Amino acid sequence: MKVLNNLDEAKALIGEELGLSSWQRISQRQISRFGKVTGDQQWIHMAPIKAKLYSPFKTTIAHGFLVLSLLPKFLEETYSIKSAKMGVNYGLNRVRFTAPVPVNSMVRGRVTLKDFKEIKNGAKLTVEVTVELKDSSKPACIAEQVFLIYE
């Protein structure tokens, strides 16, 4: 965990890695619950037996948006800014799901500060999160997330 005292310290880290989260296992229970909550109940996510028989992956895979929903956890584990009074999720610039995430895979986030723009009472930070997939040469997801941080 990288602990920064203020936004000035963050600004000095543009282009640098802010941290690496711990590994998280993606379970079938997590996939099934996500599918039920979001209404995305495609068999490639929800039906292990059918996936074993018919999927090119031979197992269920996590929803791309489930993987994307882990970004806040990854960010929380990688860095903090002590002076921040509030942070607001501003959105995403770019998201790519570059590899499937089979059930029981391990994923983690590698976070890099891509951009920093000053705003009134704070800054707009753009971080790139590469969701690494254990034992894979390709990441599961690469996303640019934008935050407004207020001091």
C-alpha cells in the first residue's frame, strides 16, 4: 500500500505504478450471485455442466463486468491519499476485456497513475488498472478509471 500525504505527492507520480493488490479468487458462487443481481444469467457464467460440455473454455467464466467491479477493492489495497476528504468515481475512459476469467481463477490489480489534473479543491486522477490473471500471459482486463479527489 502506497500512502501519500497529499495530492502534490500524487502529482509527482504520473506514469508510475501506485501498487499491486492481493490476489482474489473468483468463485462460482460469486459469479452466480453477480449474474442474478445484474440479470446477466447466460449459461457461460451460470451453468457449470453446460459450460463443461459446450464452452470453448470447458468451464464457466466470470462476467467481464464482475471483473470490472473489483476495481474499487484493488484501488483500496494499492494506494491512499491522507489529505483526501472525499473521492468520487467520475467514470471510465477505456475498458478492454482481454482474456476470459475461468471460475476459481485468481486475479489482482496493478495500478498506475496515468494523468493528474487540478480542479477546484482537488484533482482529477486517471489510473490504469491492469487486472492480472494468475498463470496467464494476458491480463483479464485493462481499464482507465477516473476519480475526483477533494481535499
